[in-house]
Amino acid sequence: VLETAGPHRAGERVTGPRSISNALTITRADRATPGAPADFTASKASGFHLNTAYSESLGHDFNWGIEQMGHRWRIWKPGWWWARLDIGVKVLFSISGFVLALPFLKSRMQGTPEVRLGEYFYRRLTRLEPPFVVSLLAFLLVHVFFLGDSFERLMPHFLAGLVYSHVMLYGYANQINPETWSLETEAQFYAAVPFLFMAMYALRPKAMRWLLPLALALLSILFRRHAVLHYEEYAWLSQGILVFFVNFSTGILFAWVYLAYPSFLRAKSPLRDLAGLAAVFSMFVCYKPQHNLMNNLGLNLSVLLFLASVFKGPLLNRFF
């Protein structure tokens, strides 16, 4: 989130809210204008306030978060780790890629019944939509009845959130609940998965099939960098599947390993536990800045090693 706050000149002082109460004050100021605020810089400041307000209340400002992101020699400072705690979202994307890819790969590799599109989308809709609607409605009511916001002003954001399209329509996270951006990204991936595998298995010869997801993953890494460096132009795509497909593809690749080499994953070894812990450390080291090409690649390779270690390490397998 800190990275998508837009480019800044070297040495420029970028200030953020100093406390949670001040963060909410900035947000209310942005609410004066319907839709996207005229002062987009202020809008971006309020966009990440819920993620930074906790560290701000401890006496840190936005510059503190920026400093912690790109300096590996700060690893001994708590703030270096604090600035990377959102790494779980990217790991979750990889797990989603693994879980959703399994039935499609099984039908091709093990001869199980093919996934029916109608049933696939029905299951996604009935499992995810009801709790999501209840949650978004609850946050809307909190904004209206406890934070004094306008129901009429928030209704377009609520409706955009219901169809998982707020970032694409407005270019920033939903003010009702900013954390729903990741669910919007997940929903885009859910919709794309069946068609991705259709396209893969339509390719001939067979050796060409895996070139498609690998090419898309590489394009995702490149587009992530481009979207961050040109945030004003690509804000509406900055949190979408085009940026994060590489994280999902890590899970897809592991799903193939899981099915193609089951005996490899069944063989347990304490050394794999150590490899898993090393992978977690490597994930944190490589995580930020995320738009760095080698960081992005290193993060996803570390996640791949971690997923394998969860199956092969006795302690990690028991824990997870």
C-alpha cells in the first residue's frame, strides 16, 4: 500500500496522519467531494491510513514506512518487519491459485470429471457473496450511524463493492472498507481461472501449454513495476489481477508439482523444516519494494519453497 501512494521526488517530505483520530479526520475531509477527490494526493494519503495508523500512533510517520521498505540493512529494526506484515495477502493469493487450479489440473492429469462452469461459478458465488454482502453492509452502517457519513454519498461505493469493481471504477480502495481490494482481486482471478485452463489445454503441442501461464506471470511482474512508476495513469489497475497474477501463478505451479510428483511431497525430512523457515525469512527480505523485478521474482520463488516445505517438513506439516 505504501508503494502505491505515487512517486515522490528525492528528499521530498511526505507526511501522513500522526494518529488514528487524525487519520479519520483526513478521511472525512476527503468525503466532501463525491466520487474521486479533486486533490488526488490527499486521497492517496487517506487511502492507506488504516494500514499505517497503527504505526503512526506509535510515533512514526509515512517517511518511516518508506525508509523501512527498501533497506535490507535495517533488518534488525522492528519497523523493518512491521512494514512487511501485509505479506500474508500475497501468500493467500498463492494459496488461492493452488486450491482453484487443483480440480482443473486433476481432470487433465488424473482423468477426474471435468469442472462444470455453471457449478464452478455457482459455488464461488454462494460461498463468498453472502458473508461479503453482510460484512460490507455492516461497515456501511458503521460509516452512516457512527462516523456521520452520508448514505447517499456512500451508496455508489457500496454498489461498486458488491460487484468487486470499486478499484477499477474509482482508482482507489473502497472507503467503506479499504481491505476489500484484495477480495476484488480474488474475484477477478476466480473468473479468469476456467478460461486460463481452457486456453492452456487448447495449445498444441503439449510443451507449449505451460508457456502461457509463465508468460502471463512474467508480464505481471513487468506490469507491476510499470503500474507503480506510473500510478496516476494506472491507479484503476494497480490492485487487479494484471498486477498480482504472478502470485496466483505460484500456486498454480505448485498445484502441478503436487499432482505430478506426489511421492516427492510425501517424503518428510527435518531439513525441509529448516528450508521452510529460510523461505519465510527470504519472503520478508525479498518482499519490498514490490515493484523491483528481482524482489518480485525472489518473493514468489520463496513462497513456492515455503509451500513445498509445508508438505515435506514434519513440524511445518503438523503446524499447518
